[in-house]
Amino acid sequence: MTDAIYTPPRVWKWDAENGGKFANINRPSAGPTHEKTLPVGKHPLQLYSLATPNGIKVTILLEELLAAGHQGAEYDAHLIRITEGDQFSSGFVSINPNSKIPAMLDNSSNPPIRIFESGSILLYLAEKFGAFIPQDVAGRTECLSWLFWQMGAAPLLGGGFGHFYAYAPEKYEYPINRYTMEVKRQLDVLDRQLADRQYIAGDEYSIADMAIWPWYGALVMNQVYEAAEFLQADTYKNVLRWAEAISQRPAVKRGRMVNRTWGEPEEQLAERHDASDFDTRTQDKLDAANADDAS
């Protein structure tokens, strides 16, 4: 099959309807579209996010920090509905001028510190609490190399492969083949890296794993794009072993729930303001689902 030939116009013009699924979250200009103040909870750390792979990175780290005994990592997680344009509010743009989730405020400092870009938030929290990042120069450098690898590689997975394979309004052979080749190469990079070590950066679990797992772990476990068979994910045995082991961590299970509003009711926690929310809010959702089934 030969794709239709497209000749770019002399001057590009935005067609708001020509973006496929999630087209309404993108536009060719920055800045706020409306005035809205963000809510503020009781904890110093205020997270504004959604349970996409990038959002999950941060909630996993926060839950891991709490599980490790860092009580200063208590946080409020406020839901940002990107399909409704919450990321374009004046309050959100004041924290992240790029209008992408996740974004965080650390109110323990005066004035508060804003942090945006998921990799930057991971590094900030790891350094703030001295956890999940190696302290020796060689180990830290290896960890950060893989953290930045993820930041550079994942857009080719999500915005490239994921978009053209799963979300584009029309399927074309060339972009799907192009990005499939790259994603398989990336999976091979990870598989080779994990052949002789337990975690991405060595023998210790780190923010490198937390950054990579929500994208590539979810991919091989068929939790995003429903493309595991297409990509022959079962051939990346080291990535699968690593992904499945991390998925069983209690803090990872909790982190995946935060700011999630889809899937099974027991997997959702739209907002998180206290550790007890995992018990009470999840049970509320289960009770509501059971009541609907009974009616």
C-alpha cells in the first residue's frame, strides 16, 4: 500500500479538527485560555496531574518515598482533566508555562518552588529526600543518563508510534513503520541493558526505573496502545521480567491509581489528599459499582 502524497502548503494553517483523538489538547500557541485558581491542599507538596504515563512517574515516586519512611513526601494530588482544558488555566500555566502535566508546587519553601516536566520533578524529589538516586558519582551519572534517555525516547513512543498506531484519524503505512522500527530498537536497548542487572541503572531501584516503567513497562504488558502482539513484546524477555516485578510493588500499585478516572473502579483514585484515601475512596467506588450492577 502506498500512502497518499501530501504536498505542504507555502504557509501552514492550523486545522483544529485534524488531530484525531485528543486533538483538543493541542494548539499552536501557548499561554492561558481562561482564568482559574488552582486548589491547594494541606501538604507542602501540591501535585497537579493526571494518570498518564508521565503523571504516574511522579505519584509512584511519592508513594515509594512514603513507603520508605519519608513523611515529608506527603502530598495532595489534584486532578487536571486535560481533555477539558484544565492545563490551560491561568493557575496551571503559572506553574507550567508549557501547559503539560504533571506540575508541582513545593510550598515548604518561601517563596514556593514550581517544578514542571516529569523528569525534573523526579530529580527534584530524589535530591530533596536523598532517596532512589545513587549517591556515588558513577551510579548517579548512570541513573541520570537513563532518566534523560527516557525523556528523549518516550516522545517517539507516545507522540510517534502511539499516535499513528492508535489515535490518528487515518492509518498510514509509512509513519507506523517508521515509529515501530524505532520503538522496537528502544525495547532492544532496554532488553540488552536488563540482561545482566535487576534494574535499569544497576542493582538498585531508582528514579530511572520509575521514569521508564510507565511507558515501556506498560507497553510490553499491553497496558497502553494494545500493541504488545504487534510489537512482539514477548520477545523482550528481560524487559518483561523487569516490568512485571515492578508492577507488583505496593507503592507502584498505589501510584498508578492516583489521578486515574478510567478503568476498573478499584483502580481509580481521582484525587489523593491522604493515605487513607486509597481505602475509603476505592471502597466507595466499589460500593457504587456494585449498586449499579444490582439495580
